[in-house]
Amino acid sequence: MPELPEVETLKRGLEKEAVGRKILSVEIVNQKVLKGQSEVEFRDRAVGKCIVGADRRGKYLFLPLAVNCLSSPSFTLCLHLNMRGCLRLVTEEAPLEKYGVLRLVLEEGKALHFEDMWGWGECRVAVTGESLPKLGEEPLEPDWDRGEFARLLSTRRVAIKTVLLDQKIVAGVGNIYADEALFRAQLAPTRVAATLTVSERERLAESIWQTLTEAVAQGGTRGDYVDLYGQAGRYLPQVYDREGAACPRCTAPLKKIKLGGRGTTFCPVCQN
Ligand SMILES: [Zn+2]
């Protein structure tokens, strides 16, 4: 958490609330979030700049910054929430929460708070055009090359679940939606990716697309995750984190195993 649907929900919130506003000041409580960037450099690049857009790539959020709202961006604010990060829109007067690591005060009495319980998140300002992390294709973009996705699967001799978590294969899928997409495709997470038939690979691509599309429409998964306004998502996982519950398809008890160090829940009867 948060994965593609949750980050996409945040992006849409930022488009509405932050784009077109200037960053008036910055408060950095935990430097760890800057991932090596100096506080001085962060401030120099961010303060006084206007947020001119909001983009998402995989689980990353990018906010292009320009000297004024009509100029082209010279810097990009890069955000990654990692495991427990959270971004909230509050009023300027609101104090930073217990796990608050960074705060951006915006025009018109608004502020963006970055909270991070585990301190693994990232927030830094890069020069626009600077090389960003290498990520695979976006599964919700109309030009997602499913044939290339299938080809990549056929070259991997590891468990299919592990392949889905690799951000270079498909960007934005994490533990929740990997379990959910495999359930939808009726594929066991332990299957070696290279052994999937052509039709199984096609079914998996379609399941990833359907699962993510549904989750985006519902503002992400219900749980610890909240959107920019503190609202929880409405997507209810069918198998993820539901060990022992009845399979929604065949009623057999769902099983949880460890796969590549990640908890993985699936139906041992109807996922093959
Ligand atoms: Zn089942």
C-alpha cells in the first residue's frame, strides 16, 4: 500500500487542489524523506514555485514546478509513499500530525502534509528531465503493450506473483493487486511465469486491467489508506489479506503463504 489505484486517487485530488497554487513555505521535520537531497537545495527549488501539473508514473507522483503558473516547469517534486506514507490536504493552521515528516504551505490557506509512519517514503525536487526510476509500462494506458507483457512473462523462471511485483514488468502493481489479479485470472501465484500458456497470459493481462480499473473507480482499497481528504477507499479485496475466509468463487477456505518474502493469499482450489 499504496499502489497504482491509491496513488492515482491522490493524483486526481492534487489536480483539483494543488495545481495552480504556489508553494509559499516548506517545513521539513525528518530529512530522511529527502533521500539525500539537502534541505537547502529542496527549499531553493520548491519555495516560491507554482505547481503546474500532477502526474503519476507507477507508484510515483510527480508535480512539475515553474516560476509562475504560465511558465514551463524547471523542477519536479517527486513523491513516493512507499509502505505507510500518506499525503493530506489540510488548512494552513493545522499542525503536523504525529508521523508528519514534511509540510508544504500553499496559497489560499492550504497545506499539504506528508506523513510517514515508517519513514521509508520519498519527497525530493529534481531538475525537470533528470532521469527518473526505470519503470515498466502503465497497465491503464490505452497503449499498454500486452503482447510485450506476455513476452516478458515467458522469459521469467520465477513465481508469477514475484514477476507481477517487479515494477519493470508492469508499473504500479503491488501486493494487493497482484493477489487480486491472480485470483481473477484463476492462476496460482506459485506458478512459474514461463509456464503460463498464451491464453493464460492474455487472461492475466485482462485481469490486471480490470482489477486496477475497478479499484481506481472506487478510490483504492479500504484499509489504512486514505485519500487527500482523509477518506478511505471503497474497493474490497476478494482474496488479499482474507486468509481462512471462504473463496468468493468456490467457497473453499483461502490460504496464505509467503512468496518472495511477501504474504500471498489465494484460493488453493480454483486458482491453478
Ligand atoms: Zn476458489
